Amino acid sequence: MQSAQESTSTASDEAIPSSAEAPSAVELSPEIIAMEGTLQPVYDTLEPLLGSEQAEGLTRILAQVLVWGRDSLLTWNMLLQLGLLMGALVPAIMFGPRLKQFIINQITQRVPYGVLKRAARALATLATPIALFITISVFITGVGAMGQGTGVMEAGRSLLSAWILVRLVTLIIQSPFWSKVAFYTVWPVMALDAFGVLDNVMFQLEQMSVTLSPGDPAQGIPAAKITVLDVVRAAIIFGLFFWLANVLSKFITTRIESVDELNPSLKAMFSKILDLVLPIVALLLALQFVGFNLASLAIFGGAVGLGIGLGLQRLISNFAAGITLLADKSIKPGDVIEVEDTFGWITAMNTRYVAVRTRDGTEHLVPNDTFMNEGVINWSHQDKVVRIHAPFGITYNHRDVRHVQKAVEEIAMTVERVLDSPRPRCNLVEFGDNSVNFDLRFWINDPRNGVTNVRSDVMMAVWDWLHEQDIEIPFPQRDLHIRSSSISLPEELSVAGARSGTPEQSGR
């Protein structure tokens, strides 16, 4: 490829005259002149349409292209390379299945589950393209040993290796986003390298730069610059490091979850810290790999701090509140809580919010700072045994209230979820306007299964017993006695007053 580039540049230097000489016409090779004679019918066709000057220019360009194609493409070396590229498919198809079986037997069955297992399976899937890559490499070595050119085969091998790499990333990561990232980064680089222009593109990207700090030549302090190549390189390296950080975070989190000695709060807190620290470490390592001076970022410290203080205030508040909640163990995954109008159990504690699953099956994402500002009722903070109240009232006509008290306590114990110990307790709490009011208190140890439903079961049982005993449950009512009125009352009210045996007319 290098010799081809040198010959191309030499030909270009000969074809393009220097500004010092500035001849009136470019000297053409005999081959191009002969080809122009062959293309005379083309010139005759274009001349009436475009004019003699433009027709001559187009004919000359076409002649140059045809001469280059004949001298560069229609050669024995080119035909040899194309034939070997096509012939490499035969041994690849023959030995690819054997290579796949070898990978399955010797590698896939021995590696542990996870990323390594997916990598081994991906290699087995791509066994035939890998065999083709090996075959082309062998052909390139053999042809090069004979002193023949191998540029076309090297370009084909570069494109094939890019395709294999992209497929490996797709099969291992199993993420549409990172698959697209790999496709749009690896393929362009390999294509530029295959056509021999990668170095030129990198040189141009290196020339485009932005000055971060002018420096001081008198004191020997160089200027701090960042080039486009640094940005592209940092993005690629950061993407790789970020993926590795994500894999490492999942691996460590899985290990932490398997430790029984740690409570759920510590496990969630370690997971949060890893999710925050590892991406930052990945970014810093990427900047160090590209040779970026981190000290040059000091001038942006004030602006970044101001941005965090204003624009990211709520985000930082939620993150700090999340760390505080995990550290003081006020809530943890699995707790049954009630915050604002939400009742449910905690399924996850993330950097910004806490996921609370309600009895309706919906997932409420409550910001972390809500727990700090509004407070929370934790039904299972230290103990999952909680007490529930079921108030009711009976009429004043029933005088044996002690019998009612003992009976409803026994009735509450017949409900499945009510605990026998502590025993239910029914207290007479008030002599109300219309009823004698009781408060039946009982205990459960599974608030996650709901509180309202068990209260309903207990009150339904009490309702059934009261009706069996013909004990009235009163409702608010008022008696109105009319002693006199200047308005003539209906006859029905007079009759009702007479039947009641009272001198006044009454109605309800």
C-alpha cells in the first residue's frame, strides 16, 4: 500500500505543474494521447452540445480514467489478488464449521457465565468469517513473499476485520445503542485505513484545535490546546471505558447482592456509589489516555460550580437525600411505606428516586428529597407487626356493652390475617350524640399485603355479628318538637301528635 501511495503521489507531481513553471498546457503521456484518439467519436458527440473546449476537457478526463483503470486494474497482479479473495471463500466454508465446533468444545464449555460466556458464543457464531480472515492473511503472506503487491487483499482484510469486530461487539454487549456506536466508529476507521487515507485524515484532525490556555513562553509554560483528534479519541476511549465500568459495576453489584451479612440499605448504597464513581473514573482515565492536561480545566471550575449550584440544584439534592436515606437506614428496599398519598412497598432505591409499588400494581417514582422534606410513614421500619383500628358504634338501647366488647374481640381473631398475639382489644372510646362508640384494635404482620382490605374483613365480620344479635347501628338523627305555630299544619302532623300522647305536635 505504501508503494502504491508513493507511485500515486509521484504521478500527481508529474501531472500537476508547479506554480514557478506555469506552462500553458499539461504534457500528456503517449498512452493518454492514444486513448483520446480512440475516444474521438465521443468528442464528436459532445462537441455540438458543450462546445469544443468543454468537450475536449471531458474527453481528456475520460481518457485519463480509462488509462488508469487499464494500467492499475487490468493487470495480472490485480487479477491474482481478486482471484485469491474469491478463492479464500472455499477453505473458509470448509474449515469454518470445524473451527466453530472446536470453539464450542474447548472454550465455550469452560468459561464462566457472563461476558466471557457471551464472547465465546460470539466467536463460535463468527467461526466462518474468522476462518476467511485467517485464509486471506495466509494468502497475503504468500503473495508478499513472492514480491507481488497485496494492496487489494489488505483492503479486503481490513474491511472484513471491521465487520467481524462490529458483530462481536453486537453479540457480546447485546445493546442496540453500543452496537450503533461500534458500527459508526469502527467501520469508518477501517474503511479509511483500507484505502490508505487514515494517516492523512488523522493529520488534518490534529491540525484543527482550540486553545484552552495561551501559556507563557517566557516561563516555559506551553499553551494548552485540544484538537479534534483528541476529542474523537477521548470519545472512543470513554465509550470503551464506560462500557467496562458498566460491566464491572454489574459484576460487583451481583457479588454484593449475594452477601447475606449486608442489609438491603448497604447493598443499595454500594450500588449507588458504584454507579456514580465508576463513570467518573472512566472519564478521567479517557482524558489521561489522550494526554489531556486536567490542570487546564481549573479555569472552568467556577463556572461548573455555579452551574451545579443553580441548574443542578434539585438533582444534587435528590442524590444527597438518597445517600442520606441509605446511610441512616430510615427506609430500605422491601419496606412498606406511606408517603403523601402513596401507600406501597419499596422495590428499588436509585440515584434520583425511590420506586414504590402500590397495591394497584402501579410503580410510583418518588424523588428522594420528598422523604426528607415531607416525611414518610414506615410501616415496617423496625418491626413488621402493626396495629390497625376499626371504629364502630351501637345504639344506646343496648345496655350490655361489655358483652359487645368481648364478642367483637373474639370475632376479630376469626379473620385470617389477624394475629392472636398481641390479642385484639376493643375499647369504649366515646358516648356520642347518637351512639356508643368503640375502637377495635388488632394486629397484623404483613402490611405489604394491604391494610384497608384486612380492616374491611374485620368490620364485615363485626357487621354480620351485630345483625345476628339484633343490635342496631344508629345513624345521625334529630327530633323536632313544634309547640306552637302561626301556620296551619297538615292534618297528618296533628294526628301524629295526638297518637304520641303529647300535647305538642311533633315531626321528624
